[in-house]
Amino acid sequence: MLSSAVGLCIFEFRRAISAYLLIFIFKMCWYLLLILGIWTFVSFFTYRYLSQKKSLFLKEVFFKKLSNVLFVIAHPDDECMFFGPAITALVQPSLSDSSSRKKKAKDIYILCLSDGNADGLGKTRREELKKSCKILGLADSNIIIHSGPPFFEDDPHSLWDFKSVADTLNIYIEKLKIDSLITFDENGISGHLNHKSIYQGVLQLKKESKKRVTVRVFILETVSLFRKYLGFIDSILIKPSALICTADWVNRMNIQRAMAAHASQYVWFRRLYIIFSRYLFFNTFIPLEIY
């Protein structure tokens, strides 16, 4: 009798604990969903608000005058994976509004320091870059794929020579009469060593430059891996002082089409990237003077 009563008590206790845990888990899930819903709601309207601040970025880039702008990237596909919102904002402010489609700069150039030949696909990736840039609104004549010397190898485990990068940038800055240069920051967005090398080359250019040429430099801000894949939800975490450039819905679809033009690189994880990455929704930049 006693053992069965004890057994019954233990059973009832376990059942009560299980019921309590289920209620607790249900409440926690509800609270988490509520918080996520509020965050998403606020982020959406924050993103919409930031879309109106794009003109501040354009004003900084052009500095009260029409400018020649140079985007410096390491590999074909960097232009749409990371810089799409800025490129479309400068080249085609709003494809959804034909009345506002006007050129915002003298010329906008893409300088790609390697042809992405890591897997022997250099020729293919060159053509893909041209197709991508055409979708983004850039003329073929404004797409420059550096073929050396010096030569820069596509290798995620290799730093390029900083001085060689600096010398190469200086050549194109002078040749194209560049007023504003846009590239990666010290962390290279994805941590790729080739991306980091460009930033270090910019610093080297600052250190060794003897000519006082005014070039405004804007470096693309790297964020944590968590924030990187929050999409537009990350907009609520942007610093108020940041230079922000957003892509409207039409331009965002355009950037996705540009990424799809890189057929040799359009694998499953890049398909997920273009859905969730904040770099498809907006860019945040930090001004950096190199001269």
C-alpha cells in the first residue's frame, strides 16, 4: 500500500512538473515571437526611413560637385555581393521611377584587381563580371579588370603586397581622375585576405603619397556574422552617424539578378546570401581621407 502511494505521488509530481514546463516553454516562445515581431516591425519602418537618407551618402560622395567614382573590388561578384546598394544608388537612383533615372556622377568605374582565377575560371568570371555590371547599369568601358603587372592572385589564404596594391591604385586614380574611391574596410566584410589587402593598400597609399591629390575614400563597414544575415532587420542597429545607402525594392531585385549573372559562383549558399544578407538591403560607410 505504502509503495503504491509513493509511486502515485511521484507520478503526479512528474506530471505537474511536465505541465509546468510545457506552459513555461509556450510562454517563452510567445514572448520571443512577440519580441521578434516588434523588432521586425520597427526595423521595417527604420529601413524605410533610412531609404530617405540615401541623399546624404550621395552628397558626401559628390561633395557638392559631380565626381568620378571608383569602386575597388578584389574579385568578380564582389560588386553585387557587397556594394550593390551603393552602385545602384550612384548609377541609377531608382529604376522604379523613370523620371529620376539620371546620371549622378561624371563616371562610375569598377576596378577589379583579380580575375577570380582560383579555380581556373578566370575567363568565365571576366565575362560574368561584365554581365553583372551591365545589369547594375555600368558601361563596359567603365569596368576595369586589372591584368598586371603586378599580378594579384585570387587566394583566400594570401595577402597581396600592400605596396603593389597602393601603386596600382595610384595609377588608376590619376589615369581616371578619380574624386571618390569606395572599397573594403580593414576586416574585408567576409574576412577574405584579398579584401583586407586592398584596405592595407589604401593605407600604404596614404603613407607613401607625395602628391597632394584630393581623393575622398569611403570604406564599407564590416559587421558581425550575426548582424550580417539579419537583412533589413539590422537597420535598427545602425549607428546614427553612419553614411547609409539603401536599395529600394526594384534595385534590390536588380542586384539579385546581377548576382545570378555570376553563374559559376551561384551555388546554394550564395542563393541564401542574397536573401538574408544586409549588404543586399543597404551599405554603411566610414569616410577615410588618404591624401
